[in-house]
Amino acid sequence: YQRRVHGRSSTEPNAKKFVYLVQGRHVSELHPPIRNSSSRDVIWLTYGDRSGDLFEPSSTWTTGRNFLLMEAVRRGARMGGGGYLYFIFLDSDVVLSSRSDRSTFWRRNLPSDPYDRFELFLLELRPAVATVAYWWTAGDRDPMYSALI
């Protein structure tokens, strides 16, 4: 039995599985930085300058996300094989970090990079919808705007 998601075999080795859809005033380094790779694309929508893949100066948070989703679907259709498995929305001011408390791990030997860890979580557990935990839901006392994986 081979699991299929959105018409694509989950075992296709060369297909990009993730697209990160980032929205902000201008392209800036995320914390930590994220780059395109063999398994992911990163698409930026900017509203303050033309530094992103898409420029929508009058977009709202919602319309910007809709523009990003439409672009990702368009690119995914060109890829063949059913497109991306996961669409991951980020704001440009997000700060991600990986938890070091092993009692929260679902397996051993997790990657330290939060993007790699989240992608591994998605591929192994295959949730329909997923989110990272914010500091206040994870019980941390540091009130910084960060997400924990």
C-alpha cells in the first residue's frame, strides 16, 4: 500500500514537498534564515518595496496570504506530480527555535534546525494541519515573540 497525498506519491524522491510563504514589508533574514533547497521553496510577498517575489503595496495580512497561496499553487502546478505537500505561512518577524527538552520529542535524533525539524515532523506524522507552539503555550517564561518546534 502506497500512501498518496493530493495525487502525489509520498515516496517521490525529487519533488519539492514544502513551500514557505513569507509576508513582510521587505525581504529580510528570518531568524534563523531559511533558503530554497531540494525539498523546499521560499516565496516572499512584500508590501514596502519590490524586494520580494511578489509586490502588493496595498495588501492586508489576509489578502497577502491569498496572493502567496495563489502563487504557490501556480508554481506547484508547473512542478508536476501534484505540487507541494505542505504550504507553510510565516510572517517576516517570526523567530523560530528548536526545543531542547527531550521530553517533548516524538523521536530521537531530531535536527537542531527548526525548519528541518518541522519538515521531519510533517513527513513522519502527516497531519492535515499543523502549527508550531508559541512560547506561552509551551510554558516558557521568556516573553519574546518566538515559536518553538
